[in-house]
Amino acid sequence: MTALTLSTAGAATLRADALVVGVAKGVKGPVLAPGSEAVDKAFDGKLAAVLATLGATGAEGELTKLPAASGLKAPVVVAVGLGPVPDKEDAYDAEALRRAAGTAARALSGSKKAGFALPAGSVEDAAAVAEGALLGSYAFTAYQGGENKLAPKEAKSKDSGPKQPLAEVTLLGGKPRDKGYKAAVERALALVEEINRARDLINTPPNDLYPESFAAVATAAGKEHGIKVQVLDEKALVKGGYGGILGVGQGSANGPRLVKLAYTHPKAEKTLAFVGKGITYDSGGISLKPAGHNETMKCDMSGAAAVFAAVVTAARLGLKVNVTGWLALAENMPSGNATRPGDVLRMYSGKTVEVLNTDAEGRLVLGDALTRASEEKPDAIVDVATLTGAMVLALGNRTFGIMANDDAFRTSIHEIADEVGEASWPMPLPADLRKGMDSPTADIANMGERMGGGLVAGLFLKEFVGEGIAWAHLDIAGPAFHEGAPYGYTPKGGTGSAVRTLVRLAERTADGDLG
């Protein structure tokens, strides 16, 4: 994990590999953002003009490197675009700061230390820069850089292997002795460490991450952070009647698990339950996915990774709220033991489900977990899942959908996601789509109308939520795994989507504002 420190040192005197400054897009060219004053002075007040000569405009995502002027201890200046100049001085959008810091951190991979002289005049700005820089510094290198035994000895070097992330971020303009700033940095470190752990889990190959090994990771984290962890293995699932989880996992040599993580606070007045879809690999089962759709299916446990990260973060921050996480873990594989289209499963709730498509498996494991979570009567339940391709078609690759049984709760989740910089959109649960899941054989089918498939899946899940409990469903199928080039603080691969939203919901609930 990249180290993060607050410093009162001036940008001109900081010894680092690079200095990062912000540039906004003005009407007549690039405009330097607050924090860059000392660097601009070293350029005799002409830094903006030099950047303009180099083609910089201040557009979001733009990055320009240039040699530092004499008088600066760092050899390189990195100017990163913040987008349009804000209407009010210093009123830079938090997400713009996160993305700019992330862009700079990615560009500085392989460096030991960088000073970030981006706007940090408020605790909120400093927190955004810290989050962005730490998120942008992420790299998944666990499976790279191994020794090549066939290479000649002279070709082997300690410098070989993948480029490592930026080692240290020094946040300039902050106030190290200010309680607010210190708390913001500590929160950013805890939050991003857990987001990055979720990213690691998502990126881990499915031959190493399967239900049992995922459960072991959760158990170890529970011991480290004082979280009670209970793991239901196959025998316990059979005894408990978890037909949905067992039905999905029965085709695999790696048996399913249901993991409960319970963080409690002695002064908590509210309880939240987070439920995560944890399909560690999804082949589609007997309803096998077509070629070209299998390669990234290690990411189908992103919802469980998000829930796991959120519970651990809540524990690390000591939030005054009880948070229980449910990881519904299974591997969906075709075999002689696999569930067939046409089979009927009896869910944990007692409801029977006719399986029309074994590739609609996420709703089956979530159904069991939602019912189990409901038994404890939490104040609210939020499930997170890479559930449907239909949601990607509707909202694209960067936005997750929000469905709920309570309009006010759905609105609250949407506002929270917007606040923390996660793109989301509220979606309806049209009652007329429920009829499409009627089954002549069972209480409900796991498939309905093709059009509006993401909403159909939400309606299916709603059937397994207890009466009187506020519930929201986050379909993160689009933003959970990024296959394109990195941008801002978003890497290629697992992103940790929804973790920030869940953590902020927990924080709001701890403060007495459940929504």
C-alpha cells in the first residue's frame, strides 16, 4: 500500500521525485489551481504560459510533465487537468480532485515519492486528493515478475519485473496537527486499503480464489479487526436448507459457502445488512456462456468483495453502527452434478424456484442470503451484485443501477453514491414485469421477460426480502470490472465498485441519518 503523509513543507523545498500541481481549463487557456503558488513562483510566474506552450489546456484527465525550474528540490513537475474553472474560487469538485490525483499517481508509478500540491484548503478537498492518489497508485502484480528459470543468469536482474506503484504520497497544504485533517487521512488510508483488497480479490485468478479460499480470507480479516465470522460449508448449507446456494454450486468441485461477517459497536442504535453476490467463477453452468464471455468471469464475485471491504472498513473506522455482511459464495460450473434448466430448487425461504437458465445464478444465491439476512431484522438491507448484462446495456460500463422497495431509501442511496463519486442511477421495479416469472411448476421462475431483464432480476430478489425492511439492490455489472485503459483513479481490472457507497451509508447511519 502506498504511504500517505500530510506535510506543511513548502512545495519548493520538498525533496521528492516529482511535484503535482492542478491546472483548470479557463476561457483563455490553462489556469493554475490553488496549491501551485510556490511552483509557479519558481517559474517566475510563467508556469501557466509554459504549460500552454506545451499544449496543456487544463481539461480533465490531461497530464503534462516538464522539468522543474531552478529553486525546486524536485526534478519534475506534473501538471494534471481538473476540468473547467469553478464558479467560486477554491470550489473544486471532490470527484475532479480524486480523478486528477489518481491520474498523477498512475503516471508516477515506479517513483519513490511525490508531493501533491493540489487544492487542499479544506478537509474535504484533502480527503478527496488523498483518496484519489491512493486509489490511483494501485497495481495488481501478485502474478508478475516471477523468476524465469530458462533465462541466462546475466539476464536476471533485481530490477526486472512489473513497475511498482508510487511508494509515497506527500499531501502538501494540509494541516498535520489539525484533528480534521488527520482523521481524513486516516479514513482515506483505511478505506482505500480495503478497496484495494477488494480489487485484489476480484483480480485473483479463479484457480486460486474459490468459495473456500475466499472464506478463509474473510476469516483471517475478521480475526485481525475484531469481526465475528461464521462460515457455513456444504454440510451446514444442506442442513439449513439453502437450496439456492447449493443448486448453483453443486456442479463444481469447489463447494459453496455462506459467510457471515458481523461488526458490532456497543453504542450502535441501528443495524445494516450488506449482501454480496460471490460467484468466484461463472461459466454459466449447463446454460454455458458463449465464447468471448468467459474470460473475465472471475469478477462475478465483485459484489461479495465490496460487502467484505465495507464491513472491514466500518470496523477499522469504529463506526457506531452494527454492520453485518453476507457473502454468498459459489462457483457455477457445468458437470454431471450441475443443476439443469427445468430443475426446481427449494430456497432457504421455503419458496420453490424453477431454473429456466442456469446462467441466472446470482439471484439464486442472493435469494438465500437475503432471506437469512432478513431473519435478523436489520434496519435496512443493501445487496450488491454483478447481476445482469441488461443493466450494462441500460447504463453503460461506468454506472450502476439502484432498485429498492422504498423510494426514499433508493433516493438516499443515489445521493450517497453521488457524494462519494460513484456513478449510479435509480431504476424502477415495475409490477407488471413480475408476471413473466410465473411458473406452472414452482412458486417462481428465475427468468422472466427479456426486455427489462435487470428490473426483472430486481423483482426476483424483492421476493426474498423480509416484510417491513428497507432494501436496495445495486447492480454493479457495468463498473465492477474495467476492461479498457485506466483513467483517473480507475485501474484496468477490478475497481472496488460500491465500497465507498456502502461505507458512507454506514457512516450516515452511525450519525443517525439512515435515509
